[in-house]
Amino acid sequence: MSQAAGIVSINVVYPLKGCEDKALAILREVVDRARSKHSGLVRTRVYKSLDGRTLATHAEWKSKSQFDAALRDDEFVRRFNQLRELSIWESHVYEMTDDLHANVPGTDQT
């Protein structure tokens, strides 16, 4: 997690069979909306499992209040809610408690 981030939102999406690509496209739309409209978003990473059965997002926000502002954005919420027809998902908001790095010789530990 970057030093600037205050909280992290993690979503795990379980698309219905055959809906994986559409669910991924929706997640990308949601991220694009957040990036273009909400300055509190530091970074978002979107993941697709190697078996293709789950998707995940990891979004870093500068503050909880800036994250909450995104949740009040009707268009952001509308796009995210499109996933209801294609998947089930869980979403949680976290604060970082530890920033641990692997101890690998010759790598930057910052």
C-alpha cells in the first residue's frame, strides 16, 4: 500500500458461469469512474484469478471521507450495482496495520 493511502477497499467478485468477462468490464468501468471523478482515489488494482472464477479489486483511498464521497456518487453506485445481475460479491474497507516486505537480498525495502 502506498504511503499516501489512508484506507483500502477490497472487493471479491464471484461471477456467474459465463459472466466473467462482462463482470470484469463492469469493474473496469467502475474504476474509470472513480479515477475520473474522485481525487481521493490513490490507486486501484484489478485481479482475475488464474482459474477464472473470481475477480478482485484493491482500491487505496486517501481517507474514509473521500471513499464515502464515491459511495454517494449515484453513477458510481449504478455502475457497481450492475454486478448484481452477473455475480455475488463481498466488499470490505480496511485500514493498514502493518506494511511488511519480503526480505530478499538486493531488493529495495521501501
